[in-house]
Amino acid sequence: DVKVTQSSRYLVKRTGEKVFLECVQDMDHENMFWYRQDPGLGLRLIYFSYDVKMKEKGDIPEGYSVSREKKERFSLILESASTNQTSMYLCASTLVGDRGDSPLHFGNGTRLTVT
Amino acid sequence: QKEVEQNSGPLSVPEGAIASLNCTYSDRVSQSFFWYRQYSGKSPELIMSIYSNGDKEDGRFTAQLNKASQYVSLLIRDSQPSDSATYLCAVGFQKLVFGTGTRLLVSP
């Protein structure tokens, strides 16, 4: 089974802090994604990566950056946390299928609270 | 803006009934369609995937795709209280777009 591991289940940070959310997958997947999920807004894509050192902006990249130095690890960085970044953060990975149709495998999520 | 629309619910069905969940999407070139189940406080888990027009069955679950109508549905037969969750429709090609989900409540 694919395993996607997020380093923290719950995090509480103060406004202005730099926050790192880590994600590791163990199935040699090329693609990795960071989503946030908020009530009524669903899952929204923040950033994704198709390969090591490659990154692309998703739908809501403002206030975030990412790092992918190794294939198995994809980090989400909040440069200066703000209260509107309080959310559930979900990491996901997938293979590159012939039709790009491999499903996403999600980590357990990190519930971040910024006070 | 690519959109995926779902009725937020809740959809309430009695135990043993068929639950029908629906999803429409705006991007005609979409090739991949997925249904995820999400329990409260948990991450989404894949239930079904479908890529071609028609029906695809897996146990109590049937996914239906109609690309001409830009419509995908999920039928759950013999619904169980453990099926109570939010069901997310996801559409796209590698970079998926998710609907906001339909909450299903199955009463004993």
C-alpha cells in the first residue's frame, strides 16, 4: 500500500512565524501535491511538483512556498503565518500514468491553527 | 475556471436503500474521474475511478460517467450507517479539481 506521511497531525503557531509542513511518500511517485481544505470551500490546490526541484503554482499559492529536494519529500512553507492560513493541509502523491489518470493518495492531514 | 459541482446535502437515506450522488463538471477535456470518501476529521480515501462513458461496478459501488452531459455519479447499494461520510467528486488530468462534497447520512 502507498503510504504518504505528514510529519504533524496538529500544529499551533503564532502569527508571523515561519512554518514548515513536511510530507514523505514511500512509493517512488513522481507527482506530489499540497492542498488545503476549508469548510464550504472544499479542497484547493496550493502547489504541486512533477519532479525533484520542480514546482508549479496551484490555485491559491499566495503566502506559501514549497521545496522538493528529494523525490520522496515535498515540503510546504508558510513564510509568515497568518490567521487566514488556519486550515487542514493535505499532502498527496500519484504516479504519472499513461493518461495521467492515477488517483491521488493522501496523507492523514495536518490541522494547522495560527493564533 | 474549471468547476466541479456537487450538491452539499445532506443526503439522507435509510439503511439498505440506494444512495445516489451526483457531480457535474465544466471542463470538457477532462479524462479522469474519481470518487473519494471522507470521514469527519480524516483524509479522503479513493472509492472509485472511471475513465470511459458508461458504468463501472465495484462491490456495492457503481460509478456512472456521461461525458456528453459532463456528468458523473456514484450509486451506493444496500447503504450502511458506516457509509455516512462526505463524498468528493474529483475531475481532471493529473491536476485534479475537487467538488466541495456531498454529505451522506445513512440512518439505521
